Amino acid sequence: MNDPRTVTPPAGAPSVDPSRLVFVGGLHRSGTTPFARILARHPDVSGLEGTGVIEDEGQHLQSVYPPGTTYGGSGHFARDPRAHVTESSPLVSPESAERLLAAWTPYWDLGRSRLVEKSPPNLTKSRFLQALYPGARFVMVVRHPVTVALSTRKWTHFLSRDPRKFATLSDLVEHWLLAHRILREDLPHLEHVHVVRYEDFVRDPDTTFEGVRAFLGLAGPIPTDTVRGAASDVYERTWASYRRPWRPGRVQRALITRRFGAEIAGYGYDLDDLMAFDPARSPLLG
């Protein structure tokens, strides 16, 4: 078998040093899209552009592995054991690496030093991607589980005939916990990984992206003037309103607190203040 560190795409496709690749992952509605767009504003970084697929996500451009929609999509995919792909997958081969690059390289500016591929299911595929591209970098974007659940509800198609697409708020919080258990398991296996909290990058983007810049070895700052700081306000107000009697979400709030409160606190998050965070308790940082 060829050494996977020397990836040679099919005839006509350019070769790419795997160490130039940056894979961005994180659950849907965790901020992966704005994060990747901000990162791609750096003059040494290229994101996938002009692809014609949803959010320019590389998962929708290729045919090597199933995209997240195969496993239920937003709010569901991490429940399927097949969504967690590691270095033991039979798909790990030089041929797979070549086919993925052939699908992605037409949409990158190959003159840039860092090439970014963003897809939410990278959260559960990082070890697989590292096996294909040794030396690649991974940035995982994490957001409060309640905020993710509240912002994902409208994407779960409550009236769909597909039972996988029906989800309560409690179901969506549970999905967050399932996905991040996988991330916790995978982090020790990754050589180059950086975890970004969504709340940090909207509240203090300069500090957050300075950490990303240093991690990726970029020269000069990453422009952050497009960051919006109030994107979670509506979800904070909605969650706070669920304390009131007779509110439809009151039962779901009580259920989430009872079933998942301790585990959520174990990630450093607070169920009363969605912007509060204790980094000392988080197993994803440090």
C-alpha cells in the first residue's frame, strides 16, 4: 500500500500536502459556518467556495463516505453508530484520500497555505480523516447544548414521515451529549486539534481567533470585524421563559434538568445562565 502521507490525486488533479488541510467540525447550529467563513478571510487560508452545495460543505461534494443526512442529519446523525468513523474503517486507503482531494481541490485556492473543509459530521469522523491525511489540523466548534437544541428544533421537521426526524428539545440535548461523548473519546487520538467555544468567539473574537491563528501557524491576524455578538440572545430569552408556569417548554426544561443537568455541568455549562462557563470542568479544553 502507498504511504498515505504522499497523496497523489488522479490524473489532472493537483497533489496536496496533507499537513495543509484543516477540517472544521461541530454539531449543526454550533457556529461552524460563521467560524469557517471568518477563518477563510485570512489571506493564507482558502475555504471551499462556489460549490453549489449546502453551506459549501465538503461532505456533499464527495462519494467516499455517507454524508450526515444518511444518518438522519441535523439533530440525529450521532445516534447512528455508523456515523462514528475511525482509523479502523475499511474506507481508509490511499484511493479514498485521492478521491476526496479530487472532489475538493477544484473549489480551493491552492495558492493558499491552509485549505479548509467544513462539515458538521467531521465531529465524529476526525480519526478517519487523520488516518487519510496525517498531519492535518482539526478545529472543533462547541456551543451550549441547550442553545444548539433550541436553534436546531426548526430543522428537525416535526411533521416528517421519517421517524428519525422527530425530536423533542430533550432529544436534541441528548443528541448533543452523545456527539460530544464521541468527541471526548476521539480527542486523545488526534495529533493536532483545537477546540473553540462558540460563546467565546462571539464574545471575544480577537482572543479566540488569535488562538486559532497560532494553532494553524498563520502570519498576521484573522479579521474578526464580521462577528455578531448577539446571535444567542433569542435562545437565552426563550430558555428563561420556560421557568414560567404554563409555558409549553416548562416540562421540557424540567426534564432536561433532571435527566442531563449533571452531565451538562460536567462539560462546564450552566443550565440557568447559557453564557456562563467553567473551563476547569470541561473535558474538551486544555
